Amino acid sequence: MIDALHAVLLVVGLPLVALGYLELLHYPLAVAADLRRRRPATFDSAEPLVSVIVPAYNEERVVGGCVASILADPYPWKEVVLVDDGSTDATLDVLRSFGDRPEVTVLTRPNGGKAAALNAGLRAANGEICCFVDADGLFTGRTIAELLAGFTSASVGGVCGNDAPVNLDRLQTRLLALLTHGTALARRALALLGCLTVVSGNSGAFRRRVVDEVGGFRTGLLGEDLELTWRVRAAGHAIAFRPRALVYAECPSTLRGLWRQRIRWTRGLVQTARVHRGLVGSRRHGRLGPYLVYNLFTMLAVPPLQLLALTAALALVAIGHSPLPADAPALALWFGLGVATLNVVAAVLLDRAWRDLRFLYVLPAVVVFSVFMSAVTVRALWLEWRNAPARWNKLDRTGVDSRTAPRRHRELVLRLAVRASARRA
């Protein structure tokens, strides 16, 4: 029994440590990506029209700020398509308050889900470039220009922007803010290698002809942004990453909200991998197919293995045996925290988000977060195996603004509302 538990720790633990070292390769690749010589963007027209499509369902608390921030973006050749997906609150009224702007189109439809709402927005859009943003997203004033700058060749079909949490009022959201920078660091490296597989649904853009070529958003699945990106990659188009194409948005402020969001994301990955299983391991698209094997292993197989190793360690402790040599647990803990700290500091420096370094004190919580995420993965795999209904479980908005840029957008919303009231009077 004891020998079996030790064997589990050895067989499972060594690959996990090896993967930790492998993650260190992100740093030089991310720096190389930032140092690359930038090429001019390539479009069919000299001044491409950008269609910003915003789907909204029961978003009365935040959607006004989203629309105001888009309208305030100085890029002149844009239109905004607002799609109310059968909201039961005042969302449609908020959207219609912007309807007197000539560049704004307001649509309403029976509730059918986010993918269906996005497709409705696409049918009404006229732009060469289509940008998609969630109803709580806030543009910075450079968001559209930075997204456009990523289309550096005709082969680039989509550009992924960068997210930044706006609600930094508690430990959980501050930890998520630090981890978001780590995600951006990894995306720099993956884009350089030609292996980036997602254009974020809250901060991304595609060429319209590419979206039409692959058939728009697929309904009936979770993770519609991920699935569309895989289809674009399978069609032979590249995906770029622009870390300065920043969109502020809320992240989950409760454990329940985080659990539901990450269950949805993980199920979306499983569903996408199942639909596009022919892409996984294929050499037809260069490094992409082999990378997907690695990606699916780390995202779907490693978390259950981590829980298995933890269970074996706790069982050994319960029967009075040390799971590892006396100094090994401390060494593993310090190694993990060291890699996490190096990852976050490097990512924050690359993102030039110096103020977020003040949240480094929450990093030890990443140990608990890692176990939490492993449990999320196991639960998501169980739900997919049972073919449980795929509910959207949309994040409850708080309306908390902790950063300077979103507060400016809120002030802009108030000015626009006063202006609209004066016109109606």
C-alpha cells in the first residue's frame, strides 16, 4: 500500500515538475515577440471600416459604459452593432439610448444564446474588420488601432487583444489580475511560434471575409470564440496577438462565479477539441497540431493527475508516513512559488502594468487556486462525459471600477446620457 502510494507520487509528480520547467521557455519567447520588428498592417482598403459587435443579455448595469467607451475610441471609420438577446431587464432601453448616433445599429431578438446574437450582429455589420466585445468590456482609446495593427499580412485572419480586470476590490480579483498578465506572456510566446489558438471573445478582431469563409459562429457549444478560432486556424489563417489592444472587463469576484466561469471555459475546450479532433496532432498546419496535443494534455490531463498526486500524499500523511523526503515538499513549494513570481513579474513588466506589482502579496494563494482549478477540470470532464446540458451561466456583474480608465468611461456615459436627455427634451 505504502509502496503503491509512493509510486503514484513518483510517476505523477515527475512529469508535473518537468512541465513546470518547460513553462520557463515562455520568457525568452515572449521577450523576442515584443522585440520583433513591426510590419505595417495590410487591408483590402486604405481606411478599413471596423464593425464592433456587442451582444448583451441582462447587462443593464454595465453595457452603457461599454458602448460609450467604443464611441469614444478615436478611430474614425467604425460602426457599432448592439444586439439585445431577449433581455428581461432594461438592457434594451440602455442600448436604444445610443440609437440616435448614425454609426450605431440596435438590434433585438428572442433569447437564443451568445453565438446566435453574434451571428445576428454579423449579418447587420458592414465592416472589413469585425471586432467582438462583451457587454462589460471597456475600450481604452487605443484598442481599435492596436487590434488593426496586428493584421500585418493577408495571412493573418484574426488578432487577439489583451484583457485587464477592472474590479480589483478583493484578494480573488487581484490574484486573477496577476494571472491575466501571465496569460498575456504565454500568448506572446505562442503567437511567435504560430501556435496561438484563441481570439478572446472580449478583445479580438477577425477579417470579415475569413469569418464568412468559415461560416460564422457555431451555435450549441460553449466557448464560441475558441471554436471559431480553431476553425480559422484549420482554414489556414494565422492568429496574431496584440498585448496593447487592451479591453478592461470584470473578472469573477466570488468563488461560485469563478467556478461556473471556468467550468464553462473547460467544457468549451473539450467540445472544441471533440469537434476538431482531426486538427489535434496533425502536421498539415506546421507546429499547431503537435502543440494542441501538448495543450490538451496540460489543460485536461494534468489537473486530474495533480489531484491524484495530492490524494496520494495526503493518504501517506494520514497513515503516518512522509510522502517525500523531509526537504522535498518545501523545495517543491518554493520552486512553484518562484516560477509563479518570475512569471508574474516578467509578464507585468512586458505589459507595463507597473501598479499591479503591488498585488504580489496575494501570489501564495496561487497554490490553492491551482487545486481549485484542478477540481474545476475534473467536474467539467464529468459533466461532458454525462452530456449534461451546456448552460451559459453568465457572470453576475458588480459594476465595480478600480482602474482610472474605466472611471473616465463612466463619466463619459453620464455626459452622453445628459446630452441625450437634453435632445429628447
